[in-house]
Amino acid sequence: MKFIILLGMGLLLGGVIYISEEFVSKGNNSEQRVVESKGRQKSTACISCHGLAGEGHVQGAPILAGQIRDYLIVAMQSYADGRRKHDLMQSFVSGLSDEDMQDLADFYSSQKRRLR
Ligand code: HEC
């Protein structure tokens, strides 16, 4: 009898843990989707060279997918303020706000990196 009660409690506890984990992971996913879609919308100007999901496209345009988020932000800031010299990239990022750069970096860093 004791065993059955213990078993029941174990199952109950397991169920609670399972359900709460479901909630947590669902929460994260939807948050990530919002981040993704904000960054994705802002990335339309970048697609022609960096590809739909940052996979790199035109020769010389680096892969952005799966790159470290903060690295991407620093790279964009550097083109904007001239620490990195590249006329094309400067013109594409100089109009971006800090928030735009963060959204773009969130988007590209969360994309799966694929080799070309
Ligand atoms: C006309 C083509 C073109 C477009 C459009 C373009 N890029 Fe680039 N991007 C490049 C090239 C080429 C480089 C490499 C430049 C260099 O040698 O420094 C680059 C480099 C970068 C880097 C640095 C990557 C690294 O590994 O260091 C980032 C970040 C980046 N681009 C983001 C963007 C974003 C965000 C947009 C859209 C707002 C964009 N680019 C639009 C061509 C483009």
C-alpha cells in the first residue's frame, strides 16, 4: 500500500515537473520567435548579400548565421563609426539604431550555421 502511494506521488510530481518544463520551454520559444521576427523584418536590406538567414551569398559577404551576437553588434558599430572601413557596409548600417543592431544580431546569431 505504502508503495502504491509513493508511486502515485512520484508520478504526480513527475507530471508537475514535466508540465512546468513544457511551460518554460514554450515561453522561451515564443519570446525567441518575437525576437526572430523583429530581426528578420529588419534584415530585408541585408538579404541580397548575406542571404535570407545570414548564410552568406554574394562573394565576400560573410556568413552571419550562428555568429556570436556581441561580435555582430561590435562589427556593425565599427562599420558605422569607421573603425572598420567598408563603404558598402557603412552605408547599410549607419542608419541603424542600437536597438536595430541588437535585433539584427539576435536574429542572425540564432540562425543555424550551415557551411556553403
Ligand atoms: C551589398 C552587399 C551587402 C549588403 C546589402 C549588406 N552587407 Fe554586410 N557585409 C558585406 C560585405 C562584403 C562584408 C565584408 C566586409 C569587410 O570585408 O569588412 C560585410 C560584413 C558584414 C558584417 C561583419 C561580419 C563579420 O564576420 O565580421 C556584418 C555584421 C554585416 N555585414 C551585417 C550586415 C547587415 C546587418 C546588413 C543589412 C542591414 C548588411 N550587412 C548588408 C556586404 C553586404
